[in-house]
Amino acid sequence: MFFTSSPAYTIFIRLKFSNLPGMLGNITSVITKMGGEVRGINLVETSKTWVVRDIHVNVRDGAHAKEIIREISSINGVSVEFVSDRTFLAHLHGKLEVVSKRKISTTEDLARLYTPGVGRVVKAIEKIPDIAFTYTIKSNTVAIVTDGSAVLGFGNVGPYAAIPVMEGKAAILKEFAGVNGFPICLATQDIDQIVSIVKAISPVFGAINLEDISAPRCFEVERRLQEELDIPVMHDDQHATAIIVLAALLNSLKIVGKSFSDIKIVINGAGAAGIATTKLLLKLGIKNIILCDKKGAIGRDGENALNDYQVDVAQYTNPDNYKGDLKGALKGADVFIGLSVGNILKGEDLRFMEKDAIVFALANPIPEVDPLDAERYARIVATGRSDFPNQINNALVYPGFFKGVLNVRAKKIVDDMKIAAAYAIANLIDDSELYEEYIIPSIFDQRVVNAVSDAVATIAIREGLIRSLEQLKDISEF
Amino acid sequence: MFFTSSPAYTIFIRLKFSNLPGMLGNITSVITKMGGEVRGINLVETSKTWVVRDIHVNVRDGAHAKEIIREISSINGVSVEFVSDRTFLAHLHGKLEVVSKRKISTTEDLARLYTPGVGRVVKAIEKIPDIAFTYTIKSNTVAIVTDGSAVLGFGNVGPYAAIPVMEGKAAILKEFAGVNGFPICLATQDIDQIVSIVKAISPVFGAINLEDISAPRCFEVERRLQEELDIPVMHDDQHATAIIVLAALLNSLKIVGKSFSDIKIVINGAGAAGIATTKLLLKLGIKNIILCDKKGAIGRDGENALNDYQVDVAQYTNPDNYKGDLKGALKGADVFIGLSVGNILKGEDLRFMEKDAIVFALANPIPEVDPLDAERYARIVATGRSDFPNQINNALVYPGFFKGVLNVRAKKIVDDMKIAAAYAIANLIDDSELYEEYIIPSIFDQRVVNAVSDAVATIAIREGLIRSLEQLKDISEF
């Protein structure tokens, strides 16, 4: 595999040691001897007998950091209080802030933003509740809801460990699309409770982003919330992934000159993302899809399925009712889409795919197949990684998608919005620019957010899904 | 009453009218003739036949605005699209933003703040959940929870109309104390549901601020959450009010030279704030308190009480078991504390109070008694209003209080913290500065937040209520 250990990084070591001449010199020379590079030394606290200092050290990797710390700890009179690094420090006290859009410096500010002024807005919303979409953060705020059951590739880590990921989502929503997101990390994994809690907290939000909830529970949670709430509800892991896969597929097919009606697609991993992607591709008229999971290909009759959702979607797939393993399914396939786990295929397993094969190996951080290996057998290869061409990342989708539904106060999300978003992303790459290693825009391509939000909003308007606000024509009554 | 209508304010009128020469002149001359002052005209949209313009007009009050708008509407070819004013515009799209503390401009930023870097923080918190207090917004974020049942003086306006108030609270928390607050406006008023929802969403928060929940339900909600959560839970309307009343009382008693053991206090309004204030004053050893509500004085035996909570607290009050009306109760009282509704007493109703009477008429926006009227009978008068000396506002308390408990990761709130906070606020005014019209610091006195937070944190440390963090000594394992 080409994946080396993470690049050299800086660690921050807080040491408490005897306040004796030469101690600091001892410590730094130990670090240097071990191959660490001392980049800075700060004084934290001192007394007559001891001193606390932070030492910044460049190291090669985690193992190297560990060796250095062990060696320092063994120096007589030195204790290691705390060790951190850039990644952990970037998370210190969290990545988000809730700030006031307006300064509060005078009694007049307070009277306008709080009592008595706020009372007039309260009365207006009490009379016409939809006015909350104009005069509160409901206009532009998404709940990022998880139960911590399927966080990144780590599985059921619980609501506390899920917080940094939800904060990251919120940070991306704001930085990329100007949308407010707030983490709701639930200390329950009961479907009924999740549904009733999200309904109860929904008044302050303009949309609900479900996140990292394990399949198949995520399907029921999403369906019920979509039925019972009058604001858009989207499970990101399903639909943002399906959309970005579709966008990448649209451009890949252009390059290889194949069309939806002729291709055979194999999708591995029939979880949240796999099922949503299959459904979206079916919607576009693709007939020959084989969906595989742990037991192998899921039969059209539901054989090898692990749950009812898999049975349900499988009946529209697998026209030849193939029931063997993944490798067998790949025979004659034009497209492989991996939404499963790392390192399950070798490059040569792709050798019986059709000519001009397209391989999306999206497991993170380790793809289903080493992309360099895959390139020997496939014409187009994409992964979820930022250190390889063609990064298929759902962060290309959700900021613009939520911006779009919020901008027009959409009441719900429909499949046509997802399809429009995929085309909008794909079309950002001009035919003249398109080639095997540029099938999808960069995550930092600033055109993406507005392309997606405009596409989504246009469908919402066309389908009559927008909320027309009863305007407050006469504020003088409040 | 000295309260005049609100001062002159600027309204924003959006007009659509025929694109004919002279129309704009017609409109502005109508406004001027009506006594309005045109302050600005903006073009919004135009076509060959019509034009949309915003006109900013200074008016005297709401009624005046209404007259002007009616007159403009009657001009042939003019339609009023929308009317707003400074207060409503200050609320446009809400008062809060959720922002990223760090810019995300490069792949490296993303790798550190999101995948794969965030995965290391996830694993660390999964192993040691308390580390969420170091590496997530839990360290510094308060849920501002309401069910919309007792919002400002308006009562049960529901969760949507409550949003602007909760946003205001969050804005104040951030602007005054640097603490993040986020509005949780619940679409349920069922006690069991409120308790279970707040528990379920608690992982991301370091403290819970209950807000504008009606009495007596607020007492049970608070008690149960305090029992079942391991983070501080405080119902602001109760305790922040009790604390600021105590602070004002401490300084008032200094001025008049009376002590806790000798005084008679009458409290009107045995709701959330009234009961909490009574309990806090009892805690300080004040024996002679008469608590009054709609039926009059609540007997020591519970007569005239409206609920069990009133019965419960009343048994420690009213030593002479007085059961008449409020005016009778005031006879011989040293202190009146109004936490009820506006305009229920005349100045002369205070005439049988003791010499050097202290009157806190805190109903908002209209005090229980006109303060100018009250001054003829009382030595010290305070209200909740910013346009009168001695504004007793709980915004002096809660920013610093939450900052204090968060700073030391307190597990719970105890009465000694409240008492310490009150003394800290009172003591900011030096004896040499203290006089009848300066018993409490200004809400913009920047010393207040740290005085309160230090006092609260000191008690938390003294009482062993702080969470000692298991530090992440070795980040290299993640």
C-alpha cells in the first residue's frame, strides 16, 4: 500500500521539573539525542522548587512521540503533565462558537435585542408562527443530529465521542455555505425516542441533518421525521454520498463514452450510503446494479440480505439474480462503487471488469482497493482521500444542499433535488477540462456551494415545495 | 404614570408604485404633512411600469406609524409591501451565528479539523468520555431550554415565539461572558418529556439554563434534572432573580443600617422568582417574610396557597400567620419585593411601611408601583427598568454564573454559590460610593462577570464540586 504513516508533526509536552540549573538543558538534549527537534519552550508556572514548561517538539510520528516522552519521563525529577499535538490543540475547548450578530454595548442595544424590544417580535411570531423564518435563526440553522451509533469508520462510539465530528460538520457548513449548524448528540439510540426528541427540538431549526446513525435504524428515523416534520430532513451519510457518487459517475461515463442504459454497476456495502446510492441510480433508470454485502451479492429475491431494507431495494436490482461473491459480481462490470470497508480487493480482482472500468473505492481512510493498484486495471479511479486525485467527499454536497433548502424555506426534500445537485456539481467541470484524474471539483472549489444551492432551490420552487411567508405588513401593531 | 410611549423611532416602508414622474414626490410630501420625517430612500427594484423603494421615516410611535402607512396606502397607484423598524430589522434572520473558531482554507485544515484528524479525538473521548470537557464545545456551552410557557410577561406563547428571547439570552451570554449559549425551544410542555429530552441532548452541553418555564412546573423540571444530570442545571428566572435581589438588598440594608435579623419583608408574587427569592432569604436567616399571591398573604399553614410548592415554602415564613391582603401585609414592613405584575399598588399604599422603607418593584415592563410615586414613601426604590436608577436585572447574574461553573467544570449548583454571587455583586460598590440611587452595579459594569464567576468557582472548589479531569497524558496512542 502506498499509505505511509502520517507526516511529521509537532507535539506539545507540558513538563513539571525541579527548579535546578541544567535541568532544562538535560531535557532538551535528551529530546535532540532521540531525533526530536525542539521548536519552542514556554514557561507556564514556577515556584522556588519547581517549574512547569511547555516544550514544542517536531517528531516523526506517534511512535516516535511515545519514545521521546518515555525517555523524558525517566529523567530524575521530571514529570510529564500533559502531551498534545496540533490536531488535539485545534480541538481545544471545541471548534465552534455561538456569537451574537450584533454588539451589545449600550442600554439601547439591550432594549432592542432583548427586553423590551424583543417582546414585539415575540408577539408577532405568536400571532404568525411562520414569521420565525424571517426574524429568528430558524431561517438559517440546521440541527446536526446523531446518536453516535455509526461515527466515521469507528462504529458505535456514543454521543460524547461523536461531538467533535458534529462540530466539524457545523464548522464546514458555516465556512463553506454560511449556514449555522449545531450539534445535537443524543444519549439514546431508541428510534421512537430519537424521532420524538428531534420533533420536540425542531422549532428553532430550519432543517434537520441526520448524521452517523447506523443502518438500518437510520432509514426509519429519517422516514418518520420526514413524514412528521414540515422542514427538510436529510440523512447525510445516505443522500449526500449518493449525490456525490452520482456526480462523479456522470462525468466518468462522459469520459468513457458509456450511457446509463448499457452499464453494469456493482456496489459493495448495503448500508446507509449503499442503499441510498442504489435507489438514486435506479431512479435514473439504471437497471443492472448488483448490491453486495457481507454474505455476497444480494439476490433479486432477497437472498443474502441482512435486513428488510436490503430485501426491499434488491428486488429492483440484479436482473440475472447473481448470488456469488463480490469478486464474481465484478466480472463484466463497468463500474465498482465501494461504500464498505478498507482493503477487501486487490488490483487484480478488477481484471475481469469491462474495458474502461470505473472504480470508486470510497471506504475511509483505507479504500476497498489500493488506488495505485487499481489504476493498473481501471481507467478511472476515485477515493475518499484528499491525497489522491478524484476525492469523492460528501462535503461537496451538504453545505450547498442545506443552503438551498433554507434559502427558499423548502418544506421537504425530493429526489429531483438530489439529481439536480449531482448534475450541478458534475457540470462545473467543462468537457474541455474533464479527464480521468479530474472527474469531480475540489472541495475548495468555491463555485460548488452556489451551484448546488441554486439547483436545489430551483427544484423546490418548480415543485411548489417552498413556504410562502405571510409577511408582517404592519409591525406597528406589535 | 411617568412612562410615556416609546421614543420616536425609524420605520422602514417598502412601497411598490407606478413608475410615473412625481409619484415619489407625492409620497414624501404625504409623509411630511403627516409629521413624519423622511430619513432615506433606497431603490429596491424597478421596471418600465413600476418601482419598488424602501423609505426610512422617523415617526413618534406605533400609532403614528400606522396613520402614515394608512395615508400612503390610500394614494392611487401605491401599495405598501412591507413595513419594518429598527427592532425588527435587528432580529432579521436571527441574532446568533454558529461560527467555526478556525478557518478551513486548505486540505490540511480539513484533515486536522475533520477526517482523518478528528478521528483521533473521537477515539480519545470514546476511551475517556470526560475528555469532551477539554476537546469539545461542552467545555463552554450552555443549553438555553424553554417550553415557551412563561415568556417575558406574555405567558404561554409557545416554542416559536420564545426563540427571539432565548437568542437574546445567548447573545448576552456571549457578549458579556464569552460563554456559548444555544436555544432549545421545546414543542412539548409535558414535564416527563422535558426532563427526558434535556437529558438526551445533554452530552454536548456543560450546563443547562432553564428559562421561561411556568411555575409550578419549573420546580419539578429543575429538581429532576439536577438529580439526574452530572452538569449544573439552573432555572434562571428563579435563581438569577433571587441572587440579584439579594445583592440589591445587601447594599440597601447597609444604607439604611438595618440587619437581616430585624427586618420584615413582603414578597408579592409566589411564582418561580418569588419562591426562589424567599428560599434564598430564608437560607440567610431572615425570619419575617410574608409571601403574597393572587389570594393575598399565604398563611404559615398554607392558607391562600395556589399549589404545594407555595404551601411548602410558606411553613417557614409568616411568623404571625397573617392572612389578609398585600396592602395590609405591608404595614410595618421594611422591604417590599414585587415579582408579580404591573401597577397593583399606589405610592400611598406604602405609607404604613417602616421608616427607611426599601421597595423593589420588579415587574416588567410596568413595575408594581410607579417608582416616582413610591419615592415619596420609600427611601430606596429599584425597578427592572433601564430608564430608572437601580435596575435590578438578572442579566447581571447569569453570564458570570455560568462562566464560573463552566470554568471549573462544576457538577452541580449549591445555594452557597448563589449567596457568594450576591455578595460579590453587592461588594463591587464601595461603601463610599453607595447611596440610595446606586445600590447595584450597571449591567455594563465590566467587573460584574468576573466577580460573579470567581465567587461561584471558589465555592465549587471549596465544596469539592469540580470535575477533576483525567488528562490525556499520551495523545500518541490515538
